[in-house]
Amino acid sequence: MLGQIGINQFNWKFSNSTTPSLTPGTSVVPGASNAEGAWTQVATAANIAKDVYGVWLWVNAGNTTATAKMHLLDVGVDSAGGTAYLPLVSNLQCGQSAAALNGGIFFYLPLFIKAGSAVAVRVQGLQATAGSVRVAATFYGSPSHIELVRAGRYSETIGTIASSCGTSITPGSTAAEGAWVSLGTTTRAMWYWLLSIQCNNGTTTALAYTFDLAYGDATNKHIITQDLQVLLAGTAEQTTIIAPPPFDLYCHVPAGATIYARGSCSGTTATGWTALATGIGG
């Protein structure tokens, strides 16, 4: 009885990556020279057979040795099941995502997508040679206790975007915390947050980084989430970001709040780091 009453679970899911593969997910070609790429479908209307309350994304294989492959990812939905996609989430930084065997970059999005919708992704790229990225997507629905589930209806990405990168940030070296950097101000209240990070640098070395996200003012900060693990595997310019558990990303932030980020490095920090914050609300 306790298990039936006290535990909420999703009883339905669809994934575009259900068999073991060195290249999981769907291949997506980024737009070149900071242009948006074409929408690439990751779920058909038939695939989304139930209302969706959460989406798990695994971005991988977006790196090129000795080249700064910066990428911004959008998630689009056509609620009529066609191909006229409207962005539901925009500008998640996912540059230089590692090959699947080395990790990659992960995002969990507590979003509502109605049954019968088609879902697609598109990627904006920095380089004139676009390359490719793979996106594995898993959708969750049929919660056993729908009253315990919160799913967003809108999102907002905060930070200045230029050349497929976010706001510049300098992590502290040798485990010191870097200075807080303002990313911008919210226009709507939001309750779930993603901190997306990338390093616009074509020569990286094996180092570990952590990043924090907060809101407040110049002297008072309220932590939203901290110690986001970002790993540079070495000179192949591959980034792996260890997604925190979703419960670590819930934080109510009112409209008009200033969002800040900071970082720390295990050694001497690389240059070129940028941050964006994506809030979900509704």
C-alpha cells in the first residue's frame, strides 16, 4: 500500500535510442557560421503516444580535434504532429560534446508536450564546416500520480549570445572560485534551471571544472545549483558534462531577478568559457 500511494513513477516512455550503439540517437547537422541548422525530427506524432511530462537529452559526438566546435541546441514541438516546429527550449550550449563512449552532455527538461505532437531539434554552429552532432532523446509520460508531477509550459534562456556562445566567464584556477558573472535578468517567474557551459577553445587539456548558478544582487546570492561537473578529457577537445539529479535543479526564481554564474578549475583554467542559464516555468 505504501508503495502504491507514496511513489510516483512514469509508466510510459519513448526513446529514439533503444539499442546499444557507439553512435546513439539521431544525427543532426548544425548550421554553419552561426546560422541555425534545419529542424531534425527525434520523435514523430505516433511516437508521442502519451502526454509527455519530462524529456531526457543526451548530446554526443559533436567534437573535432583541434577545433572549437561551439553549438547551441533548440528543442521544437509541433502540437499538430507536423513539421512547423515552434521552439520550446532555445540555446542550450552543448559545444564539443564528447563521443558517446566518453560521456557527452546531458539535460533533463521537465516539460509538458501533448500526445500526438512531433518533436525536433536544431543546432546552431560556430564553424564554417558544420560537422555533425548526435542527439538521443527519451520522453516520459503516464505518471502514476499526476498530481505529484510538475511540467513546464515555457522557458527562457538568459545570457548574451554571440558567435554561438553565451556570456564570457573565467573559472578560478587551482580549485579557487572565480568571480560571479551576471548573465542577465529574468522576465518571467521560473522554477527549474539548467546551467549550460562550453569552452570556445581549440586547444584544451585534461582538467575538471565545477560551475555554480545563483540569483540575487551584487552582494547577496541565493544558490540555485552548484558544482555542475564539467570534464575536458584532453587534447581531442571533448566535453562531458555530468548532469546533476533533477531535484537539484528545482528553485523558484521570481521575474526581475538577476542570474549569476561562476566556475572553478582543478588546474590552470582554459580560456574561452561561456555560460547560459535556461529557466523553465508555467
